[in-house]
Amino acid sequence: MLILRPIAESDLDALVDLARQLDSLNLPSDRDFLERRIDASLRSFAAAQRDGGANGGATRQDWRKAVYVFVLEDTAARRGVGTSTIIAKQGVPDAPYFWLAVTSEERRSTLLDRRFVHSKLHLLSTEDGPTEVGGLILDPAYRCHADKCGKALSIVRFAYISRYPERFERDVIAEMLSPFEESGENLLWNAFGAKFTGLAYREADRLSARSKQFIADLFPRDPVYSTLFPESVQATIGKTTAAAAVAILEKVGFRYLHQVDPFDGGPYYGAARNAISSVRDRRRLVLPGLPFEGIVPAEGTLALLSAEGQLGFRATVVPLDPEGAPLVSKACREALGVAAGDEVLVTPLP
């Protein structure tokens, strides 16, 4: 069985292996960073369960700095085979959130009878930013699994947000990876960021995990015409290699924000929290007295079933009957730590 749950200390080795496949800002291939990330996640999940989702008063600081890391566990293999993350808030007074706004400017010469539309990049920041979802990576062996593992890893974040909406911002974003050269170099950084910081991409990426102040200190404050860059660089701005992840996000309501990452030019997608279909359309149900023991339909609709039971937060993919009710077996109930009469959430898979 495949179960989605909060990451545990025992998942460190699996997380390090998964991070090597992504090596992004949210999931760098850095064992020390990942140890700290697991510790932060454990404290965040514990605080959410303890406080019941409240984000006011004494718990406000905890809420703003919370990070939630999920792991997809193959219980038969007894190992983590995928992960995804929610960062409760990007942009606080001691760590602003930065992005490059992508705008355009039209210029025309009647004398020459020529018209140009120039693209511009403008560095902006805020100390009161959105919630971010990211850090999604799945073991390649599970990418064609019948349980739609990639979708489950993506949607579990929204199922959790819908359970504790008060612990997350009204706007949610996702930063998508941009194309990289085989050498690991990034064309936009080499043409832009490196010129103003004197740093190689990986050096800047690692430094930003500790502090992004150098961006505010050294990046130009005025808009920069990206049409001055070589065409090969322009072609990467706002582009991503994560087409499958984008497709899932678009199906639940995310749209391109015309914003890109200051480091690699990867596009930002976003949506209002309560407009995300996986948040808006989830259903609360009470488990019936008897578990499902019949034959699972071969071509049935799938949904994510989640609960905050005896084992803490758990989720798994289950089929739905023709009326839309989840078919929950005894093994599934045991894996989720729930029993008859317990409340569960049913979140559609896009």
C-alpha cells in the first residue's frame, strides 16, 4: 500500500536520495539542510495538530515559519518513494520574498514604420508574501503507478491546506524549474544575476537558502530589458521542464503569474487558496460501520482520502463508487489509523 504522511527522522536517507534528483532551493541535495528541514516539519505538524489550525495570538510566529514535508511511503518496501512540501509563508520582515515581474513595453517609429514589443524584468519584493507549494519529486519507478502517485503527492498539500486553512495565506504559489544546461549552468543567471553579484549559479543558490539579502543589495532596482539578452537566454525565461506538474496545477486552478524566479527564470504559478478546486471541492465524510470488501471497479474514479487519526495525518488514494462514495477497505482504515465513525476528507484527483 502507498501512504502519504508527514516525514519522519527515519526518512532522512530516502529524502537525501530523492533530493539528488531535484536539487532545488526547496529540496537541495544537502544532508544538513534536509535534517533541519525534517526537524522544522515535525514541529510544524505537531503545532498544527496541537493548536487545531489557529494562527492568531501566541501561535502566530510558529504559523509564519511553518514548513510541512510529506513523504509517499511504499509500506511493502518500507521506504519513502516520493516527497512534496508546503512552505506556510514566503516573505517576512527579516526575509523578504523576491521575484522578477515579466512585463512588456511597446515602441513604434512612424518614421521607420517599425514596431517593437520589448520584454522587461523588474525585481520586486514583499515582507508579506504567499504560501508556497514545492519540493515535489517521485521515484521514477512509481511514475506510471495505478495510484497516480504524482497527482497524489501534489494534491495531498491542498488536502492538508483545506484541513487547516487558517495556517496558510490566502494566495498560494508554485515555482517551477527552468531549463538548465547539461553542465548545470543556467543561462539567465549567467546573463543577468552573475553580472550583478559575481557569483556562480550554484553558489548563489546555496547562499539564498540562508539569506537573500544580497539580491536586494546588488540586483538592479530599475527594470531590465530582456530583449538585450541573447535569444537563447530569452527563450528560457518563464519556461519549465516540469510540464506534468504544471498540468496538474492548472487543472486545480493555478495560472501563470507573469513572474519568474530571480535566479533561474523559472515561472511562478499561483491561485487564491479558496479557489483551488482541491481545497474548495473536498468533502467531509464519516466512515460507515463496515469496511469495503467487494471488488474494486477496474476503471473507477480515484480520490485522495485523508484523515487526522490515531497515527496523525495520513492519506492514500482510494476508488470511488458510481455515487462518488469512497471504497475504504479494512487495510486502508488500519493504514490511516481510522475506524467507523471517524471523519475523513475526500479530495478529487484531477
